[in-house]
Amino acid sequence: MRLFVSVDLPDDLAEPVADLQDEFADAGGLNFTDPEQAHITMKFLGDIEEDRLPALERELAAAVEDADIDPFSVRYGGLGVFPNLDYISVVWLGVERGGEELTRLHEAIEDRTTAMGFDAEDHDFTPHVTLARMEHAGGKELVQELVRERDPTVGETRVEEIRLTESTLTDEGPVYSTVESFPLE
């Protein structure tokens, strides 16, 4: 099973995410993500054996408890890239509000999953929604211009749970399905 932990955007934000992606339509070299599957990756776990699932689910429930965060609001807005504007591999939508809570959740998830033997993140956590991956630099200048000049707000939602999500790779792109949900209480 190819798994990651996510905070999923609600269905009503798919259209605003798609509208934002449309602004990058003329930028060659971008491979856009499916706005219907928009999410914040809290932790990528990779391929795991199914027999590890019960222990992983216990640890994720404990991580939610460790973070001790009630449901909270997240406002999605702003644009950014990884790793930087000179060399773009990912174009993303940022978080204007709720980043502190997302970071606390991420840290608790990171602590629990690395204790189980999953690889530690090799970079600081930046809560974001991936809009596109840059396959080649054909549209780099347009992406740079939009990221520098645009400061969109896409919408706001309440985060009430994290999800353990399975990613199944297909010829049409990844298909995500929820394995388990962990409510914030």
C-alpha cells in the first residue's frame, strides 16, 4: 500500500483551486494536480506492508491526541514554489491561517511515524496544496511572474480530521482513497 497522511480540502474548494490552476494554463511544462483531490500532505509514508496498518493507525490516533488540537479553520491563499523561483519543481497554494495548528499536527505525526521506522522529513514542513509539478522550464517565466504578482485567497474551511490516504498510481494519474480518518477532538 502506498500511503500518506493528509488534510483534504472540501469539495466546494475544488472549483476555486481549478480556477487558480487556470491562471497557469499558458505556462508550458506544468503537470497539474486534480483539484478534486486537493489536499495538504502531512506526511508521505510510501509503500508499506498491509500488516503494519493496525500499528500505524494506532500511532496516528495517538499523534492526534499528542497534538491536542480542536477542529480549526484554515484559509488557503498565496502562491509559492519548491525549491525556489530559479529552479521550480512544484507550484503550490499556501495557507494564510491555520498554519500553526497544521505544523503542530505534522510534528506529532512526524514524531510517531519516525519512531515506527518511517523516514524523517529532510526539509522543514510548509503547509501547502500542490497545484502543479514542473516537468520542464518552458513556462518558468510566467510561473515566476504569477507567483510574484498574485496573492489569491481561495477559500476557508474547518479541519476536523486527518486522513490516512492510499495512493494508487494509474495511467491517468494517482487515485486517492481514504483508509482511515482520525477526528480532532
